[in-house]
Amino acid sequence: MLKLGVNIDHVATVRQARLGIEPSPMKAADECEKAGCFGITAHLREDRRHIIDSDIVALAKQVENLNMEMAVTDEMVDIALANKPNSVCLVPEKREELTTEGGLDVIGIKDKLSTAISRFQENGILVSLFIDPEEDQIRMAAELGAEYIELHTGTFANADGEEQLTELDRLIEGAKLAHNLGIKVNAGHGIDYVNIELIKKIPHLVELNIGHSIVSRSIFVGMRQAVKEMIDLMADYTG
Ligand code: PXP
């Protein structure tokens, strides 16, 4: 069964608009779990624009399966090791970006990654590398011994027509290669209630990480219903 990880960053985005306590990402996480999602993802960014340190502390205690999304910096590695999420998803991060743009250059930072991956694995934390569906990046991710890659679906999500189908083919080939190399495959970024139908054509997927579309829909139908609707759409995935 294809698992759903709900990214609750944008619940925190609304809270941070007033620097208050509502809406609570912890309450949102609870609703997502009650709706039947597999896990919760939260991205602690360097600028703390949505999720803040105390959220990670609270979520790590509360949530069944916490995936901490993070840049590979000494600060973030230390925070993750202190809180012991079930998994980390390592992403590139630029201060000025609106959201994560592009996958990790696994080849360019392989030494730094190798050290971080070992530290996580020694502490029982699973590692996922967020990468574009590029052959050399996928091969290096497997060589580094990460348990998962998360294929970046953002380019696919932002395209349409023929261009989108070309991007889908790249994702399909990337997933097949990763599977053949023995690395598990997740996917995320820009997945919504419509493009999920094409996403389901990608083979070997274990988990989808979806945030913006679910949090957006939850404004109108509530978090539990928004999560349930996505789980229903994912249910006929055959791999
Ligand atoms: N996966 C990763 C690695 C991401 O950076 C994001 C965005 O925070 C997501 C999944 C979720 O993307 P979206 O909010 O577009 O569903």
C-alpha cells in the first residue's frame, strides 16, 4: 500500500503570520494521524519561517512516524540527533526561495552527506535524499547507502501537456533505476488531488509526501477529510 506522509509546514505558516499559537501543527498532526496517514513531515528551515524548534521537540514526542525535512548543516544535524525523528529527508535550502527548489546535488556534497548519513544511521534514523530523477544522482544516492530517495516531483507538477508527460517518464525511469539499485523510492513536491492520477503511474513508490494541496483543502473541508480524500485517491496504486 502506498503510504501518505503529510507535510504540515503550512499549518505553521498560518500560525507564524501572527507569531501566536494557532493553528497548532501538533493538533494538525493529530488530525492527520486520525485520518489514517502513515507519517508527518515537518521542515525546520534555517530562517524558521514556519516550523520552529519547539514544534520539532513536540512532534518527535507525539507523532508515531516523524520525518524531519532539513538542510545538511551542522545545526540541523544536531537538532535531528537530539530529537530522533524516525527519518530525515535531506534537502537543499536557499534562504530566498519560496519552497525547496530542485533536488540535492548528492554528487557535489557526497563527503558531507556521507558523514551525516553515518551519524543518522548510527542513531537508528532512516535517511532519505531528495533528488531530481537524474541517473548519476540516483546512483550516488545508492552508493552513499541512504535507505530512500525522495524523487522531486516539482518540475512535473509545474508542467502541463506533453511537457508534463516527459517529466513523468523521467520520474518513471528514475524510480526503476533506484529500485534496481536496491534503494527505496518516495516522491514529493507539488502533488495534488488531480496530478496524483499521473503520479500513480510511477512504479515502486513507497511513500508520497504531500503538504500544500492537503493543507489548502483542509481550510474548506477540515484536515481529517482532506487527508482521507488523498488516501482514497492513493488506494488503487498498484506499484
Ligand atoms: N517533499 C519535500 C522534500 C519538500 O521539500 C516538500 C515541500 O516542503 C514536500 C515534499 C511537499 O511539497 P508540497 O507542499 O508541494 O506538497
